[in-house]
Amino acid sequence: MSKKNDIKLLRINYLRGPNIWTYRQVLEVWLDLGELEDFPSNLLPGFNERLTALLPALEEHHCGVGERGGFIQRLQEGTWAGHILEHVVIELLNLAGMPTGFGQTRSTSQRGVYRMVFRARDEQVARGALKEGHALLMAAINDEPFDVAAAVERVREQIDDCYLGPSTAAIVGAATDRGIPHIRLNDGNLVQLGYGKAQRRIWTAETDKTSAIAEGIAGDKDLTKTLLKACGVPVPEGEVVNSPAAAWEAAQDIGLPVVVKPLDGNHGRGVSLELMTQADVEAAYAIADAEGSDVIVERYIRGDEHRVLVVGGKVVAAARGESLWIHGNGRDTVRQLIDKQLNSDPRRGEAEEFPLETIILEREPAMRLLLERQGLHGEAIPKDGQKVLVQRNGNVAIDCTDDVHPDVAHAASLAARVVGLDIAGIDLVVEDISKPLAAQGGAVVEVNAGPGLLMHLKPAEGLPRPVGKAIVDNLFDEDETGRVPIIGVAGSDGVTQVSRLIAWFLHLSGRHVGLTCADGLFLGSRRVEQGNRANFAAGQRLLMNREVNAVVMENGPVSILNDGLAYDRCTVGVVTDLHGAEAPVAPALAHHDIHASEQMFKVLRTQVDVVLSDGVAVLNAGDERLVEMADLCDGDVIFYDTHHDNPAMVAHRAQGGRTVSVEGHHVLLTHNGQMSVRCADLNSAAARRMTGGLSEQPLPGASIQALLAAVAAAWAMGISPELIAAGLETYDPTGKAVR
């Protein structure tokens, strides 16, 4: 078989919000199969066998068949290269540790050109997986070698570089479980939970409740001990020193054995334990001094190191450390024994997801000192049967949450409160955490801000603990969702007018409103950005604003196709029409293969799909196709039309629904077919100002429809008919009333 030309990647578009494919982020790829359009999988000799040899787990893909082996069945029957690429990319992401199940491939109006999408939590990772998947597929088609392991490793490296760390991911995951949305604010671990005024921020295990003063106190071990001791928390006696000689003098005053450690160190670096001689103390001073600004000498507390996680004043998890030993065989060096007996543990690794760290002597001077005290070094060969202590404390990854004695929990909670931290990792040394602290001579040795959570999420032994949930529950009360009301307005006819009028109604109701539309970006009564701001980026800026407690966003079809919606769910979703794709075809829509109004249904239904279960969809009942969208809404529906006796409206009212219509020259709000309220006079000069100021002419039909849509959205938000009428009287479309 002759070599096939590469599939062309015509364009790649990252959809960052809910879109025509799914609620979540996806990478949309436009593919030109070229000659492969004439060669589905069953017409490529040996291809299926080569592909499944490279990726055996494709057997697990259900595909459209709906059961294990479904995709293999499709390969055997004959499927096209775009669909195959979708599954290859998904499998590479699965192998790299970012499980992905969603993907779709659809043909376009151009022969051989397809749109392929797959779930993409991070754009750069998705692009990397696409590149590797494309290369793998072409290698399988052309019977060329391909290193799958190397490709998976490259994708995994991108995940490590780009994706949230495990602590942050656990908190974000817990927020998602509660229905709280999030926005990633930088390339690292700074994340916003919630929208607008209801938001909170986290940075790994620190939050916007974490006091900078408390962090400063926790970073000063001597000050921390002073405060804890004053409040009755057991702490080891200690003294800050500035030279090896002063360290030995302090050790003699305190009483041997002692601990020498950096005053502002972390992760146990530079800590030397149970020192008995002047030489050891002075050597330990040099190690600690290299790690921090000052060195502290403390009384040695017997027992194991423990980490107790305190969130909001409550103990939510605890982990215990253990000493590390190697056993000599008379042949291997200390370094070799460490690799064979300790680093071979699958729980150890360099990446963040491993609960235990790889032991590397070159970066552990305290460990080298401990070996020297036993007459050994990295290249020494211990005798057969000789037991060598490699690390006295550390490896805090054995869950012991259920064993914590109430007295220990009280001391840990008190230590966090004394320092002032909302989230604190309390390090204590105790022989048995199930017994009272003071009775066994235990003590709190450190209080840490921004503690790592991995030891509790993936302990080396024991049960994982829901620490992410504890942090989210401390940030948000039980009845809080992290949301502010969001009103999305989708369509092509009069959507800017509708959006601005809704924002005006909300402004009069006392809310600090953010508005993005084709006329600009508005905060309250001020236009802060000129030009068209009906797009994803402007919408996200509003959601990040901590002063905004209601948001109105105009969502044109092109914006939805380019980026998706700027929010995950909304309180009210308005769809005004399915226009915009009629001849002459709009170039921006044709770019997305949208050529007729019938295709607009799938685009604009996105706005209805994201309405919350306690929210409302506002739909133009004058278009039968929009009436059909009502079945897609998780919440309630309000229909609007100029004709009160529209059959769809009559049927909706008969089922207890709400409608907004026109009776004579008044706007009519009707519920259950019984309660009707007139709330505006369409013949008034105020209403006619909707057109821009023609006071003697009747209101055009398009402006009446826009007015009805805005009134319906205001009613959905609980704004009274009286205030709606007042809003219509005071609204000025020229912008003078809103700037």
C-alpha cells in the first residue's frame, strides 16, 4: 500500500465554556482527511491490528455501540480517520493520567472535512495530546514505528507543567461537587471559587481568609513557640543561636539530646534530631544555617512526627511519620541499598502525586550527617545484617485520623487559633497520638501555613480523607453556592437592547450590576469599556469582579461558537430568535459551517442548556422552534409574544406557566392563566424611547419584542411589576441614564 498523506489540521479552537458540544471545555479541531476520505479503516490493510497493538486499551472504548469493544467493532466495520483520531487522543490522555471520556466527530458541508472535539481540561495539554495522537495515527496508517511510551511521557510532562497541583485540584473538585463554579486566575494554583461578590480565592491550601500576619507568625518558629507556650500549648524548650559555638552552649543549657533546625525552614529540610555530642551539634548547625536565616536549638522530644490538619478550628485529618531503615547485605553500598529497599517503593516519586519522596542523598545533608554519626556514608558498604537508620523522622504519610485523642485535637486546634490560621498543618511529636499529649511528654513543634494535603489525600497507608471538602465547607456556608444571578441573552435581533434594559431593571432593584454587550462593558451606572464586549473575555472579567452581585451578558451565536459561554450555569437564559444565518450568509457564521437558521437551534440552545434547576428560560413563543427549547430547560420557562392568544402561550398557561404578552397597548404578565398584571403602557413616550426617541411614532414590532423579553427576564428575577413599569419610564437607550 502506498504511503498516505498526513491528515491536515486546518484549525484548532479551544472552547473554554459551555458550547454546542458539551457543558465543559473541549478542543475543537477541523480536519481535512484528504485521500483518506476514500479509505475508512476496513480498507487499510493491517491498520486495525497495528493500531490496537500500539494502544491495546482501545478495546475498552464503548464508542456509539455503548459497550466494551464498541470502538473495535466500528474499526472492523469501517470508520473514518477523524473518528479514529478522536479515540487515539482520548486514549493517550487516559494513559498520561488525565482520564477523558468525551469526544465527537462530525462531518461538515465540505467533503473530507470534519470537526473533531474531545474533552480538554487544559488547552496546552490538549494540544500536546493532539500532536502526539496525530503522529501515532499516521504511523499506524503507514506502517511506521512509533514510541507510545515516549509520547505518553511527553503528555504527562505537560500535565505536570500545566494542570493544577493535587492539593488545589482536591479543593476545586470538592467545590465542583457542591455546584460551586471556579475560574483559574493564573498558570499556577491561584483559583477563584464562585462568581462576583460571592467568590472566594484559594492558592493551594491558602485562602483569602488566611491572614498574612498569621503566615508571618507561623514562619517564625521561635515567635510561634512563645505564643503557644503563653496559651498553654506544650512546646519544646528552645533557643535561637547564631554560631556553632552558641548552638553547643544552648544544647548544654537545654539538656541533651537536642534538635537543631532552621528557624524558617519547611518540609523537614535541614532538621537534625537526637544530637548528643558537640561535633554533631556544630555540624547540624551548618546544615540548618544553609536552609534558613536563623537556627534554633530545641529539646529533643521522643516519639514519631505527626501532622495534624486543622481547618476552621477543627481537626480534619492526621498522618504519622516513621523512621526509615535499610538492611546491609555485605555487598551493596548505602546508596544502592536506599534505591533497592526504599526508592523501589511505588509510593515514592518526584512528581506531586506521589505520597512519598524519592530519597536522594545529595540533597539531604541532614541524612548524610545521620549516616556519619553511624560511621557510614553513601558509598560505604554496611555489613550483612547491619541495620542502618537513614531518616529518623519524616515520611509523614500514614493516616491516623481516627486515632487522635481529644486532648491532642484540642491542642492542635488551639495552636492554629493562637497563630490565627484558618488552615494549618500542626506538626507534633508524640509516641502515641491516641493518648493525652502532656502525659507522655509530647509537644507541638511547628505550625505551618499553606500545608500540603497530599499526605491526607493519598496516604501511603490508611484511608484518604476529604480534606478538600473540609476547606470548601469552611469557605462557604451550607446554603451558599458561590453564585450571583447571571442573566444570559442569546440571539441576533435586539439582544443588546434587551441586555441593557434587563441591567437597568436590576440596577433599580438595588443590585450592583455588571453588563457586557455590543455597546460596551458596564459596571453599575458607568460604561467602563467602549466597543463590542459581548464576548467570553469580557464576561470572565465581570465574573472576577468582587463588587458585582448580578451579571447580564449578551451572547451572540458567533461568540458561543468561538469560545463558548463565559459561565457554567445561569439564573435566567433568554433566547430571542434563530436569525443571523440567512442569505447573504454572515461570514463569521459560515466560518463555523453555519449556513441556515435551522442550524442556529443547536448553537443557541446552549443558552437554555445551562439554566439552573431553580432558574428560568425566557423564550420567544412567536417562533415554534424556540418553543421546542422549553423541553431542554432544567428550570421553569416564561414564554413571551405580542399575541396573548398564541397557542403555545395558552397551553403553557394551562399547565401553570408564566407568559408575557400585549393586551391593547399594555404589557401583560400572566400566571396560571388566571393572575394577570398590566405593567407598562406601550403608547407612553417612555416606552417609545426604546427606539431612540421618536416620541410621536408607535413602537416598532422588533422593539416591542425586545421590551417583552426584558420584562420577562426581570419578572423571572423576582422584580415587581411596579418596579418594571418604573424602569421603563426611566430607561434611556441613548445611555444617558446608565452612564
